[in-house]
Amino acid sequence: MSRAGGGDDYNTGWGAGPRSTPTVDGDQIFVLSDVGVVSALRRQDGRKLWSVDLVAEYGGGIPKWGYSESVLVDGDRVLVTPGRGNFAIGLDRRTGKQVWQSKGVDAPAHYVSIMKGEVGGKSYYVTASSIGVVAFDTENGDKLFENPNSGNQVATIPTPLILGDQVYHTSDYGAGNVLLNLTASGSGIEAKQVYHLNQKTMLNHHGGVVELDGVVYGFTKANGGVWMAQEVSSGDTLWVEKLRGNTSGSIGFADGRLYCYNDKDGTVVLVEPSAKEWSPRGSLTLPRETTLPRGSGAIWAHPVIADQTLYIRDQNLVFAFDIAR
């Protein structure tokens, strides 16, 4: 596979090891290591089919806290972000050879995963970094649009939300959130900013956000750290909920419910989505927590829901809960 990252590679004070979620598609699994090695594995038995070193082969730079992106599979392409001059690239899923490259951007890789969208028949790849939101033509790699306001220099982590002909993005460190209206314009895409908000609003650190019926849900670092709901169209805060002791949280959605995983007390709260109020419908707590040293970190894994089972992780511990009942 690839070597394990260490303290000489990046800042491991918040923990070392892999950060990204593997992407499973067809008979292949694609993984990105913390030091920037992309590998394709055979799903049947885990045999390595190919690997590419984003630093050695594409001049990428390991982000301050390690590569964290989950690669995107788009047909025969695997999309990933080395950063710097070869900001984003596409690799052939069967051979690992480069088949696509972004143009017009020289910026560091942060911790965002590339997404694919389409407006007016024009498809695009969108991601974010310290430079904010940026999008590229899926065919020729040309930069289509860019907005700097939701990026920050420290760590731009959440992935942009594609909401029809709009893109919503948020990050922490004072950046806040933006909503962009997209329209096809000739051979390109025009992105008009609807709003940029950065005071007592959604400043999502790393737990991600979910959009449902025109409302964004997630954890904001504003107000000392609270769960919140934000109206997409206006940017207005609809409600906030403080769960004391927790300073961040990750979120998932399945079967009409939000799963809100808190970073300090190891609780997962089942929440009914509501634009009016925080509506908890149950909760659970980790049976035990890791004995591995956290350094400066906390419980930052995301909840995973599949086949009526909730999977939650704390470092070396993984728990599965039957939620069918």
C-alpha cells in the first residue's frame, strides 16, 4: 500500500494515520493515504491494482494535518487533489494514468473532497481550499468560477453542497458561509454570490453539514460551539442548540433522521429535521472510549448508517448498533 505518515510529514499533534474515507465503486476500492498515495484495490480480495504518489509524481504538498480527501469516481476517472500547480487531477481508474487536469489554479490542497455538478447542460467539478470555492470544466479542465469568501488559510475542510443550480459552502476560522447562484453562460458558468455570512452563523469546522428541504444542519463553532439550522435561501439562523462540553460534532442523515455525533462526550443524538427547533428523538453513548492518546484531538469520525446499522468509530474502536427497531 503506502508507508504510514509520521511527525516529519505533517503535524500529528491531533493524531496520525489515514484520514479519508475509501470510495467503493464496482469491483474497485480507491483509497488516499495521509501522505498522498492514491491506490486502487481489487474489491474481491484487496489486491493492489495500482498506486500514485501525489507528492512525488505530481508535485503536491502534504497539507499541515495530512491528506484527508475522499476521492471521487466519475465514470472511468478518479478525481483527487494533489494541490499546488497540479491542483486537481483525474486518473484512469484501471491504470492510474492521468487523463484530466485542472487549469488556472495554483493553490495548496486542504481537506475538501471534489464533487460533480451540472447546470444548463454544463458539467463541472467543484471543491474548495484556502482560496475558497473553485470549479473546473469536466472536459478541458478550465477554471469556470471561483469565490474566495468561504475559504480560510488554516484549514478549509467541509465539502461544498450542490443544491440544484446553487452551491453552498462553509468553513471555520472566521470564514463563514456562502451561497452561489449558477447559470450557464456560453461555454462557461457564471457564479453570482447570494450572500456571505461570517458572524454568529454556520462556521463548520470539520463535521460537515446536511441540507434537507431548504435547511442546512450542522455544528458551528460560533457561540462557543452549537448545533444549528440555517435557511439556505436567506442564510438566516433558524435555531441553535448547545450541548455543553462539546465543541464540535459530525453529522449524517438516513431514513428521515439526523445523526449528530458529539466530539467530547461520545454521544450520538437522533434528531428529527425541523426548521423550527432542535427535535431529539433518542441518543446513545459510546460503550467505552479509546485508550490511545488523542493529543489535541477529540472524537472526530463521522457516523455511518448502512443496512439499518449505525457505525461509529473512536480511533481504534468501532461500534455497530442495530437501529432497525
